[in-house]
Amino acid sequence: MATLIEQFAVLLLVASLVAIIARRLRLPYATGLVLTGVALAALPAAPHVAMTRELIFTALLPPLIFEAALFLPWRLLRREGLLVFVLATVGLLLAAAVVTFGLTALAGWTLLAAAVFGVLISATDPVSVIAVFRDLGIKGRLRVLVEAESLLNDGTAAALFALVLAAYQGDHPTVLGSLSALGLITVGSVFCGVLVAVPLTLLSASSTDHFVEVTLTIVAAYGSFLLAEHLHASGILATLTAGLIAARRGDSALVSAKGREAVETVWGVIAFFANSLVFMLIGMHEADQIYSSIGADIAIAIALVMLGRAATIYPLAAVFRASRWRIPGAQQHILFWGGLRGALALGLALGLPDDFPQRERIVSVAFAVVTFSLIVQGPTIAPLLAKLELPRTPAAGAGAQPKKTGP
């Protein structure tokens, strides 16, 4: 235990140094951490932390999802709800289909392996997306669309992933059965989030202690996630629900008006810790994983993932062209290029059964696609914003949490 704590302490120290350097170089914090992780992996005395599904999902994703949901602006989210829902559901299905059938036709993957990879890689990762967009100081409608979609499509991806695994384990769901299962997982996940967050809200009303409020939000984040996972629902969607409930303001809110500043500060620190570990571990493990992949597989997968993202954004944006949810052309390009992948895809890949067909191939190519996303797409979002002349506010510093105005 002591050795593990020492390793985490060293990684956090390195992350702090990277934050300072990334700010000076105007490099996205997430990209700097991944590159640092790759460099650390080459050192013989580098800390070694096993990157498992339990570490990514159980320890690091819940606080990151909760913190992101806690600061989603409610007014904009309600106004863009239909568009976000379509992007996170229909859009993810389109992207997954493009990747699945492309891998079977172009790379010779089996349909099962391609379907699993298509589902896990098609969801834009909230950890990656939010970290980069905060560093760039993007606010307003564009940021809400990117962050909300990246949060909500995780629930869709988790449900589809469960359905594909069920098919592998011998179940043969029909279309109607699949839709019913998807709906059941969604409703069950939301219910878990409500079941945990609402009682904690009532408990919080009996206390004016800021430390109690902070503690209750942490319980809400992890409690909703663990309950949903125990019931075979989506922990991510449950934590998202709990975070949105905690974001409410007023007399019945989980966090009081006086305690909100303390809660924001603590969750900003928690998010910084979790982000630092996630991205650095991705870089460290990518150095080992990518070399076990087939070069052609990597190139084809990256091309298909980008094509699938294009199939999500541009056709669906055309559907809403004449409505109040119209997405300007410049923002469509940012939504396309800003659809980063990250810890979610790796957590799902690492969670595949050991005997799953082509498991190592799936994991290796997933690592490669995620690394491309963070090292190539991440640093080029800012130049794209400048080229398209989209407004953004100066970043508060690499990895820093901008001051929130709340929902």
C-alpha cells in the first residue's frame, strides 16, 4: 500500500510540473500528460501502476463524470436537450455502425470483435473532451453541446456494449428485445442516481456544515455509480443523474448557496487529480500497447473512427438545419474534430473477458486510437478555433478549473 501511495504521489508531482510547462507552451494539459506518460514509460525507475478497468471505472471516472455534470449550465442544457439526445443516441449508433462494418470489410475483423470495438470507441469521452475544452476556455452553447453529448452518449455506449457481450455469451436478442433492454438500462441507471442523490439532498438540508456538504457530494458520486453497476445498469449514467441533481440550486438543493464555493473548490481539485492520473496512465501504457498492434489495423481504425464521427455530426446537423437547434457550419467542424476518445474506451476494452475473441487486438488498437485523439486532435483544436474565428476566453492555466458561474 505504501509503495502504491508513493507512486501516485510521484505521478501527481510530475502532473503539477506538466501543468506549469503546458501553460507556458500553450499546450493542452491532457496532451502534455499523455506525452509525459509515454516518456516516463521509457525510464527504468518510472512508477508502474496497473491500468485496470477497476481503476479507470471505479476509482477515476465517477468523480470526473460527477464534477462535469455538477457544472453543466442547466438553462442551456434544457434548451439543447433534444439535439444533445439525438447526437448521443442516433449519432452514436451511426458512428458505431460505420466502424463495425468498416473493420469487417477492410481489416478482416470478425463481426463480433468489430461490433464491440465500434461501440466502445464511438462514444466521445467526457474526461478527454472536457479537459481540453476547459483548457481552451470554450464556453457557451458550443461547450454545452460537446460536454453534454460526451456525457450522455456514455450511457448509450455502456448499454450497447452490454448487449453485444450478452450476444457473445449466448443470448440472441431481437431488435425489440434490444430496444427494451436499452430502455431498461437507461431507466434503471437514472433511478439509481435519483435513489442515491435525493435522500442525500434531504440529509444535507439538516446541516449547514460545508464539510458535510462536500462529503455528501462524494457519497453521491460513488454511491450512485456502485449501486448501478451492482444492478448491472450504467454507473456512468447514474453518476451523471446524481450530478445533475446536485447541480440544482435553491432551498432543496444538495449544496447550499453558501457551501457552493467550497464544493466547487474541492471538486476542482478532485478533477485535477483524476484527470492527471488518467491521462498520464494512458501515455505510460500506450508505450507498451501500441507496438503489439498491427499498423494497418491502427490506420484503418483511426480513419473509420473519424468517418463515423463525421456521419454523426454532419447528417444530423442537416436534420436540424431549419429548426431552433440549428448548428452553424463552423461549430459543426469543432464538434467533429473535438470528438475526442479517452479513458472510457480503454475501460470498456480492458473489461472484456480474457477469452473474448481478438481481445488483445481490440485493446491495442483502442489504445492507439485514443493516443491519436489526444496527441493529434487535442492540440489542433485551438488552431481550428482560430481559423474558424470562433470566440473563446483565455484559459486560466493548463489543467486549471475556470471559475464556474453555475447552472
